[in-house]
Amino acid sequence: MNIFTDHTIKKLFYEILLSVLIFTVFSAVSLSYENAAPLIFTAALCMAGAIVLFCYVFFADSRPYWNVPLPKSSNAAEQIRPHGLHATMKAV
């Protein structure tokens, strides 16, 4: 897939995959304990926090790309066409 050619998004996917894998292994190991529910809940909160942190770092680093101004045009189809998308809109 073309999305994985960008190394920063590939790194983000690997970080998320690693955090889910660590959570799964920790949950499977903690099932042997008598009171495993609080451990698994805490691990789930830590995994969610890690994923939010990974996404925050990813989007904070890519922030300058969001400030690119759009071309001034009154027709939305003219703005879409240069990007290789072909859209047709019909009035209802």
C-alpha cells in the first residue's frame, strides 16, 4: 500500500501495533492472578494513553503541512480536480 511509504506514518502504525501487542501479552499473563480485572483495566488505560501520546506526537510533528493555503476558487470542483479526483455534483 502507498500509505506505508511514508516513514512517519509507518512508525505510528508500528507504535500502535506494539502497544496493542504488549497489552495483549500482559492481559494473557495477568489472567493467572486471582484479581486480574484491575490489572487488565489499568493496562488498558495505559495502552490508550500511549496510543493518544503517539498520535499527538505524530500530528504535532506534521502540523506545518496543515498550514498550506488552499487555492482561491469559487468552484469546489476546480479545487478537487488538480489533486487527481474527479467529482460530479448534482443539484437536488
